[in-house]
Amino acid sequence: MKKHRKYFTYIAFVSLLLFVSGTGNVFSQSQNGANIVQGINPMYPSNDVWITLSSTAKPIAVAVPLGMLTYALIAENKKMKLDAFEAIGGLAIAAVTTELLKVTVKRPRPYYTYPDIYPDHYDDSYSFPSGHTSVAFATATSLSLTSKKWYVTLPAFAWASGVGYSRLYLGQHYPSDVIAGALVGAAGAYASHWLNKKIFRTKVKKQL
């Protein structure tokens, strides 16, 4: 019961933090956040490293759980199969939450408000929170929770953090968008982890 309360407390805290950061000064578009982006974002954001990192977010977020599921089915590994479904669940929760927040908060991309922020391309979707960062941190957190190995966790979070930074470099998001995306992704992974542990793993244990 204590563990369940811990998960719910964590998710509730994240939800409150997202509400505050998303609604506070949304329409004034915090100048401090814009200043940070301006300090990172060049006039021509063409660095291949950050462009590539940004472009890997969604493909890797999908490829990781599908790769886990494929291996689990071939090897008949029940634990890996549950881990794969947990990662898929975390990704789905994070993606849906991200879209709901986008259409609720309706924050414009920073370059529509500040002409001295230069994007790699123009995007008509809303800015808060960062979808790329959300799915990246959902994936990294799920890998951390299921593998519990530092040589998996560290590279996963390094990659996710790189994705978040790339979104600032490319002028696509404010820092609060990226932070919120990371929180949404992590919360989605924790929620899926709790559901997996509570429902599916309990059923597997009863069958053994």
C-alpha cells in the first residue's frame, strides 16, 4: 500500500507542477525562458548532432519497446514481454498526456512570439509541453525501471537529455516546455510501471 501511495503522490505532484508551469505566464511568454533559448539557439541552427538527436526521439521511442517485444516473443521470455508492454504503456500515457496539455494550454512556439529566435523549421503545433522530450524520457524511464542496470540507465537518460537540449537549440521550445515534457514522460513510465506491477505481474505470479 505504501508503494502505491508513493506512485500516486509522485503523479499528483507532477500534475500540479505541470499545471503551475503551464498556466503561469503562458500568455506573457516568460522573457527569462526566451532569453535562455536565445542564448542557445543560433541564427542558423544547422548542427548535425542536435538535428540528428532531435530526429531520433520518436523513432527510438517506438523501436525500443517493439524490439523488446520481438525478442521476448522469439525467446519466449515472459519477463521481457511484460517489460515491453510496460514501455509501450508508458509511451502511450506520455503521448496522450502531452497532446491533452498542448490543446489545453495552447502555448505558441517561441519563434512566433520572439522574431530573434530562429527555428530549423516552422511548426504549427503548440509548444507546451515538448513531445519529443516527453517520449524520450518515457523511454529512458521505462528502461531504467525494467532493467535497473546503470549501463542501460545512464546512456538512456543521456540520450533523452540530449533530445531535450536539441529542442532548445533548434528554437522549437521554451525551457519550461522541455522540463514539462521530461516530467510527463517520466510520470507516464511510472504510471505504466505501477499498472504493470499491480495487474499483469500479479496474474503471472498466480499462474506459476
